[in-house]
Amino acid sequence: MRVVLDPNSLVSAILDVLAVNSPIINAPPLPAPVSADPGDDKFLAAALASGVRLIVSGDKHLLKVSGWQAIEVMTPREFVNEHLAGADS
């Protein structure tokens, strides 16, 4: 039996799993700006401090710094296509 969730339910379910299973990281600020938008550097700092190698974001400034410190930034669509496409087959 295949269960199909509507997109809103699927997003809600994913966020619930993340909220329960994700650690909170107290990342120090980066020593120098990386992104053209200084507000985005906190995401890079958190990824660096936690050892995360992938950020999923549609933010144009983050996407431009993909590869910095081996941290890849990809859009949600790219993530689905690369990591989830065909997962149910």
C-alpha cells in the first residue's frame, strides 16, 4: 500500500522530524564575511561548526558561495532531484 501525502502535509512532517532530531549549534561568527549578504554568513558558520556539508536554500547569495569550505549550497528543487527523486520506486 502506497501512502501519498499532500505537499503541505509532507513539508509539515519533514519539519517535525527536523525539529525533534536536529541539534542546536552555537556557532561562532566567521572571521571574515563570505556571502555578499552578511546576514547569510550565520548559516555558513552553523554548517562549518556542525560539520554539515550541504545547505538547502533558494537564497541567491548563499547559492553563489556554494563550495566554500566544501559546503555545497543547492536549491530545494536540486536537492529533491539529486537526493529524493526515485526514492519511492
